[in-house]
Amino acid sequence: MSLNDEVTAVQRCLDDLGRALARLEPLLGARDLELRRVRTDAAHLRESVTLLRSAHPTDQPRPEPVQVPDAPYDASLWKDADEEGLGAHDRHAP
């Protein structure tokens, strides 16, 4: 699944949680402290998921890949470069 699909699934689960809490309210009473805490936590989760979705928008185009040619580089580019681990061409390694 894509990121967008996963975040949408989380939002659906939070919606289900909200409906389940609404069904509990007549049984426990709207003023029940624990029910209010769970409803508040669910609201915070919903806000966090909204922030997560906005932090990772799916509408952004992906950057174009950079094509690297198969042809060898011009040797003059490396004329004065040190060989990694071996040092310069005109000196001996210690």
C-alpha cells in the first residue's frame, strides 16, 4: 500500500473509534471522566494524522532521475587527484 492509503486507513480507524465512543456515551454518561479522556486522546490522534498527511503530501512530483552515461570520464579530470588509499601518483605511500 502507498503512504496515502495507509494514512487513509488510519483515519478510517479513528472514525470507527469515534463512532464506538459515541455509542458508549449513553451507557456511561457524557460526563464520565475516562470517556472524556479517551475522546480527547482520539481527537489528538486525529490532529496528528492530519499533520502527518500534510508533512508528506502525495501531490509532490518525484524528481527526475539523473542519467549517468556509460562512457568513461575524461582522464584529464583526474590528472592532479590523489588515488584514495595510495596517495599521489608521483609519491610513494608511507
